[in-house]
Amino acid sequence: MTADDLERLKEFASERWDDRWTITQKHFADGTTKQTAWRTFGPVETDDDGQVFDVERIQLDGDEVLHDRVHQRNDDVVEILNYEICNPDDISGLDTPEHTQK
């Protein structure tokens, strides 16, 4: 990813979630980088392994925007609730689950 991609991801996150988002960047040994913008809507359950959070995420893959909503514990996805590839112009119009509209 380039610096321009990071700026695009910031714009999409701001458009989608205003000022309630985080971007996580991971660098891999092969020289690649993965950036994810995300917002958590809080815990949905707690079990012996810890809390599971409702997380909405945005990633860029070239000109495509990958958008999903998952239940996640730490970095592990427990359940994929929604996954779609969307047009960058459509990011603000994506459905938001009723319980997360805050």
C-alpha cells in the first residue's frame, strides 16, 4: 500500500464513521503491508477465552473497497456477519445494523 492508499482509507473511514475509527497497519516479512480501518461497536459476548466484539472493517484492494462486519476476539475472527466488495462512492450508503446506529 502507498501513502495515497492510507489517505484514501482515512477518507473512507471518516466518511463512514466520522471520528470514531482506528487504522491498524501490519507489515509482513515478505515486504507487504495490510491496512484496515475499523470501528468496534462493543462486546457481544464473553466466554472463557475473553470478550467477542462486533467490528466493522474497511480495506482497500487496488480500486476495490472491501467492507465487512465480523465478531472478533483479539485478532481472530469468530464469525463473519457481512462481507461485500463495493464501489468507493458507495461507502457512506452502506447499511448499518440497527443496534449499531449510534
